[in-house]
Amino acid sequence: QVRLVESGGGLVQPGGSLRLSCAASGFIFSSTAMGWYRQAPGKQREMVACISSGGSTYYGDSVKGRFTISRDNAKNTVYLQMNSLKPEDTAVYYCNRGYCSPIDNWGQGTQVAVSS
């Protein structure tokens, strides 16, 4: 059974940083592309960043240069390092399998709030 558990969200001031984690189980993580997505209140869910099984990455335009996706195959975990956070980054963040194309049902996500 595929399980994806997001964590690491919280309240941060503009310009601050957070690192999100997504712990995966139930599938061969090292062979699977992963992605981070987000959904702000009243908006559609959008792709944030993706990483292939080989480590290739892709970023949405709104986060390019500020966010970094990475993976640790030994820990079955994908990370999202978020720097220079802006109020418009406020959203619930989700991880999912697939390279910029989600495969699974959405989990509970982790809330990120950027506010002074």
C-alpha cells in the first residue's frame, strides 16, 4: 500500500525558510519520480517541483531559484527546501509519485503559512 506522509510545514515570516519532508513507503522509492504540489485557498492545486529517479529536477516558474527539491533514497524521503519565502507561497503542500504528473490520491499535506 502506497503511503506518503508530508511534514515540516509551519508559520514563517517573509524571507524565511522551511524544509518539507515526504516519507514514502509501499513502493520502490528509488525507482520512482516524485513531485511536490501546493494548493492555496481558493486556488487550483499547482505543481511546485519534481525530481526523477535519477535526480533530474523541474521547477514551477513561481519557485524557480528559491526552492530546491531533493531525495534521499536510503531514507525513502523527498525534501523541499524553501528559501526566500513569500506570502504567496502560503498553501497546503503535498507530495505525490510521478514526474510532474501526480499518480496517487492526495494525502493530508502540510500547511505552510508565510506571514509577518
